[in-house]
Amino acid sequence: MASWSLRWRILTETVLLVAVTAAAATLFDVAGAVIVGILAALTAAYRAKQLSAQFSRMTEGVLRTASIDRSYRISPEGPAELSRMARAVNRLADRLVAAMQATDAERTRLGSILESMAEGVMLVDEDGLVEFANPAALKLLGPEVEYKPGVRLITLNNNYELNEIATLPARSGRADKAQFEIRATQSFVQVIASPVDDRDGRTKSVVILTNITAVRQTDTTRREFVSNASHELRTPIAAIKAAAETLQRGAGDDPETRRDFLNRILEDSARIEQMVQEMLELSRLESGQTQLHLVPVDPARFLQDVAARFRPLAENAGVKILVEAEEGLAPLRADPVKFEQVLTNLVANSLNAMPGGGTVVLRVRPAGKRLRFEVTDDGPGIPPAHLPHLFERFYKVDQSRSIGGSGLGLAISRHIVQVHGGEISVASRAGSGTTFSILMPCAEQAGDADPAG
């Protein structure tokens, strides 16, 4: 019976009902026929109720499969039509679940991409309501932004320029881009807003926020470097030109005058050459092109060698150079040529700061798993306003000096220390001397390979 088609089952049961009723009327009297008819009607009603229940179960199964339980499947029982319908619904449910799983996987993948992007991404409608914002966007908008879908962009970041650019594509269908500063995060961003249509046909804005602070800082540094280098080179070049013009006008006829001007030309040429070499070295250090040749170094003996090299010059200037080093210090692993350049620059700066005499102390002592080197002088000290800028390129405490160093020495020293994995700092008070401190790793912590700068 379960395999019969529904229409044949109904037709067969109807024919049997009529046949039974006719037979009862022939064999029995009218009352018997009525009784048989009533029983037949009750049987038909019962069968109708069974079919109705099967249709109800089928309807509930379809609804459950479509909207509630993705794993539920309809049992293919009952008449052939209902059985085929159940199997068809189950196949449709299988395809629907597969499509939904693929959609969920794609949504999860897209969400992971948006979550991990360095660029900020927002979806904004024409009224400035933010329907979506990834973490990078919220980070760029402000450190204390509280975001919920549907919040207005202008409340997330009180920047009317950003709000105007973000809503323009949704209002006009035209893309736009701009660069400006977000004061809440003290960062410069590039904003690109493009129109996009949603499923309802409404135009909205996809806004891409890119942090370009580092790019702007690099560009500013480059311009400052060119400007400062041009300024520093202008003085010796002008002096060479003036000396050459003076010799050309006849001053070269006097041997003493000629000798004097030629010496000036040589001195200024040497100054230009030194400045160019320092700029090239700083460029190599900043670009990571410098190779360090690391070897174990005895820190106490190293300081003694540096002090011995400066003692003749220091004695002529009335300056004492002392060395203080503890016994049994761990060896330093460093590039001796590069690290000597750092200490030489610091000692030379101390000597230049004490034209009337004084004392310079070179000191080394353990500092945990590192070594602390110090160069201390009792000179006039450095005003506090200058301390944050000492390691900047071309920075000079006395900006009025037209002769002397290029202002690159401390910048080079800082980079050399950093590529060794160390730190350099300065402490000073006006009238109380200056101390430069360098923390460097011991040989055990520095590793055996020669790292690139």
C-alpha cells in the first residue's frame, strides 16, 4: 500500500467502499446496509485523517528544514507522491545547506581579512551612518572610539572633512579621495571613498583609510636632510670660492698670502669631504647596508686604548682623561672599529666643550646582562631644551657656529649603537657637566653571527 500512488489508493478505497455497501444491501436488509455504510464512512474519515496528518507532517518538515534546523530531513514515508516530495525537499535542503556553508565560509574568510587588514575599511550610507568598521579603522579614528553598527561617523571622530568625503559617494555616486590629519590619534591618513550598491539597490560608500604618517615623516625628514645638508655645505663652498677669487685677483703673487689662502682651501675641502663621508655613512646605517664584524672585546682595555689616543690632545687643552673599569668584566661583542667611532665622537665632544680645562671620565660597569659605558665631563653642560634633539641629524647646541662639526656625529653614534642591539642616552644640567651612557650586550647575549646593520 505504501508504494501505491495517492490517486490510485483513493480510487481503490472508494470502489471497495461502494462494493461493500452494495453487497451489504443485497445480503442484508436496509438497516444492515446503513450500518455497513456508517462503518465505511468512518473508515473513510479515518483514512482522510491519516492523509491529512501525513500532509501536516510534510508541511511542518518543510518549514523546519527551511528555517529552523539545517540538519533535519523529512522521512520519505506514506504515499508515493508524498515520498517523492520528501526526497525532493531533502535534496533541496542538502543543496541549500551546502550553499549556506559556502556563504558562511566566504563571510568568515572575508571577515578575517578585514579584521587583519592594516588599512581601515568602513561602509557608510548617505546619512553618515556607519554600518561596518574594521578594527584598523576604529584605531585610526581614535583610541577611545565606542562603535556600534548604525552610529554616526561624525560622533566617532569629530572631523567634518572626513564625514564629507565618506558620504559623498553615497550621495552623488562619485568617488573621492583626500589626505588630512586626525588630531585624536595625531596621524595623517589617506581616505579613498568609492560608491557601491547594496542588495536593495541603495548606493553606499566604501571608505578606505590608510595611515601615511610614516610616509609623511620620511618625506619631511628627506626635505630637512636636503635643506640642512645644503646649508652646511654652503659655508665651506663659499669660503673656497672667496679664497679662489682672492687668489685670482692677484693675492697669489705674495707667497705668504698664497700659502694662507691655499691652506684655507684645503681645510674647507677637508671639511666638505668629511661631511660627505658622514652623510654617506649615515645613509648606509639608516638603510641597513652596514655590515658589523663582531668579535669579543675586552671593555677595560678598549677604554684604555681610546683614552691613550686622546691624551696628547687633552693635555694640550688642560683636560685630564681618566678610565674607571671594574675587574673581571664580561667581554663585549662588538665591531671594534664602529664602536671606537662612537666613543671617539663622545670624547671629542667633551674636549670641545671644555676649552678652559677639566676632566673627562671613561667608565664601564656591568648592568644586568649588559655593559654600561659612560663618557662624563665636568664642562658647562647642555641646557634641557636641547637634550631631546641631540641625536637628530645636523643638530647643534650652538646654532650660530659656522665652523666645527657637521652635527652628524651623534646621529651616526646612535645608529651604530642601535645596530649593535644597544641603547644610548644623555643626561646633563647646565653648569653640572654631561654624561653619555651606552648600554651594550655582552658577548654571551650578542650571538655569533655577524648581523647586518
